[in-house]
Amino acid sequence: MIKANNPKLKSWVEVPKDSDFPIQNLPFGIFKTRYLTPVAGVAIGNYVLDLVYLHENGYLDGLGLPPGIFNQRYLNDFIALGRKKCRTVRERISELLRDDNDELKSNLAAREIALIPMREVQMLMPVRVPNYTDFYSSEEHATNVGSMFRDPKNALLPNWKHLPVGYHGRASSIVVSGTSIHRPKGQIKLPDSEQPVFSSSKKMDFELEVAFISCGETKLGQTINTKEAEDYIFGFVLFNDWSARDIQQWEYVPLGPFLGKNFGSTISPWIVTLDALEPFRVDGPEQNPEVLPYLKFSGAKNFDIMLEVMLQPENGEAVTICRSNFKYMYWNVNQQLAHHTINGCNIQVGDMYASGTISGPSPGSYGSMLELTWNGQKPLTMPDGSERKFIEDGDTVMMRGFTEKDGVRIGFGECVGKIVK
Ligand code: CA
């Protein structure tokens, strides 16, 4: 049992009831303020706890942390210390924030400096991302897309239930929540035309995903099995894999997604640790046919994380357009990492591995406009009466995710992006 996960813990820092960041969460991120250059922090209630301050003032003594480990632009060096070391840091922060611990609580001057109101900080990319992989692990999503673009009777391709399908995405264009995304231009082929045209995408879409971030490194030729996989996973973020469906549809055969995807992906800024999510494990869907031995696993490897997507037109009201859950994933993260490395592919610290669009069984749980409007055939009606087949310029897409059990609610904060010309 990880002590920091105890549902009975209470913090002396005020945590609103519906906060994503109770003392049982303690996610890590990188922030800056008007007075501070980018440094590492932990979220608690409506505050950010400055880890550089804690480290430099002796509050993290005895943990064997290298000097300056939190005074960096990214968390890569910190998470490279490994899950065990990061766990001791989270446990220590939990101690310092407990209502029965006076070390920081009783030092008003230190509290004043170490705790910064969230409204005063700007969140930045938490890690430098060397590599980005996108899986395709929701059976419902793969079935919907296969039905629309190929054949409803054979919606899943023959390989789909034998391996977690994925592709290598673009790491350079992963941005933190709040960054605007430019509507991409490219080649599209209109249905009544033989030739492609050059155009702005007319089918701008989001994809509701959750991504894990690796904290270990392997050598070429080394593999990670499903048992070891979790030693290499630091935590999770919400992930919006923006997609231009018309560009994608014209370009994707035979090698898969390219310019329809690589213009931008948005992540939520706080990395919720795998440790914090331990109490929220659930069994995934039954896998049938039986998988090959290297993909077998034991234990509950899915996570019960409720997910929501809201769409907000420019100057309009935000409306929920999708409610899904991370637990629907057919392939779990252990299997994804085992499959990714079974050929000897090496992984690096800070790599991002997105789940693939997380659609559930009912139409209200589909994780993309493509599915929600069935490729534009069933437009959504917005509160202002306008219709949406896909995302318009000025629209903001907001993703949220949280899990709840035994009175503890662990959330991810927001993953927000606006589409501009
Ligand atoms: Ca995707």
C-alpha cells in the first residue's frame, strides 16, 4: 500500500470538494510565474507547491536527490530517477501536506513562498518528448472507423485482436493545454472529384485519448515484458490527438497517418502518477481470441477514469458532447509497451504513448466528431442553435478526466485547445 494514497489523509491546504487535486493525487508539472523561471511543482487544491523551494530549504533532505533536479525546464531528469525514487518524493510531499504534520504548516513565511495560487502560474510542457507513439486500442473506435471507411461487416482488420495496432507520431508538435492550434491546410479529395485540391481542412476533429509517459530507458535489442512494463511508466496525461479527417483520408493508404495528424496534439499539464492511480484499477474487456504469450498479463490493468469532452464556440457556451471512460480500452498499457519493444525497439525517458481514441459502447461516448456525427451525417446541435459536423474556427475543445472511489477524487485538470485560422 502506498501511504500517500490513503483515502483518510487530509491536508492543511484547503482543497475544494470537487477539486482534481486532493492530497491523494499530487501530480507533477512544470510551471512559471511572473517572478519564477520554469520549475517543477506539485498540484494541491487550487495551489502549486514549488519543489525547488522545498528542495533548497531542506524539506526534501535525506531523499538523495541530485542538486537542482527540480530547477529545470522539464521533468525528464527527475522521472529518470525511476519510479521508486519518485515515489519517495511523492510520499514526502504527502507527509508535508498532511494536517497532522507541522513542518511546513507551522512555518507561515515558508508556506507563503512555497504555495502559489494556480491562477498566478502558467503551466508548461512537463516533459521534453523524444518520441511519440499513438495506439489504436479502443475496439469501439476501431469498429466505428472501420464501418465508416471500409465495411461494417468486417470493420476490424484481421490483425486488430492479435496486436495493439499503433504508429509513430510526431513529437515536436505536442503542446501543452491552452496552446491554440492552426487549422491545417493540405491535399483533400472531394467525393465528386477525381483530382485532389489544396485547401484548409474542412473536417477538423479531436480525438479523446489518455497517454502514458515513460520514465525508463532501454537499449536497442532489449524488450520489456508485461510484468516489467509498469516500472517504466511514470504517469498519465489527457491527450487530444487533433486530426484533419479529409487530409487523413486522402493520404493514409498505404503507410497510415501523416499530415492529417502531425500538426498538433494537446496534453494536460499535470502528470498524474501511476502510483496515484493504483487504487482505481479495474479489469479490461475480455480478450478473445487468446493473445500470443508475450502479450499475456495478470491482474487488473485498466483504469476507471471518467472522461468528458466539451465544445465551446467562440463567445458561446460550452456544451458536453462526449462522456467516455479509459476502462474501455481493449489493449492495456502493459501490453502496449510489451508489444512496442518486442522487436528490440528502445524507449527513452519522456516518451509519450497515447491510447488511441477512447470510444465507449454508446453514441454519446464516442471520442471524436467523426464518430459523434458519423462523418458529418448527423450534425450536433449547439446551444446557440448552430450545427457542428466538425470543429469550426474559434471553437475550443476541452477535455477533462477524473476517477473517484472511497470519497477520493483524482483528476487530471484540463486539456484545452482552440482552433484558429
Ligand atoms: Ca489518435
